[in-house]
Amino acid sequence: MLLGIGPDLELMTTMELTSITYLGLPKPATSSSSGALPGPILAYLGHLVIFLSLACVCILEMIVGAMHNRG
């Protein structure tokens, strides 16, 4: 396919992206002395990564669609 993007990219759902994103994040320590900051920060970063990956997928699909319709 164009740009090496196959049908596998379209089959990824938000749930799969969420599980892939949260698998890579370290677990917040329950007995940390730094307070309650790591949990919310990790959750924010996780949601940010999910949003950015979905945005990249949408942009790539628009580019591929435009290139496909041109020819």
C-alpha cells in the first residue's frame, strides 16, 4: 500500500491503543514519599500519548486518502 500503511493500522481500536500505551508506563509506587503527583502525571501523559497517536493516524489516513484519490 501507499507509504507502507496496511489495513492493520485501521483495525487498531481505541481500546488496543489504550492497552498498548498503558503497558509501557511504569506503575506508580504506592509507598512513594513524593506525594500523589506521579499517578495523575502518568495518567495525563497516557492520555496525551493516546490523543497524539490517534491524531497521527487520522492525519496519515487523510494523506493516504488524498494521494489515492488523486490518481
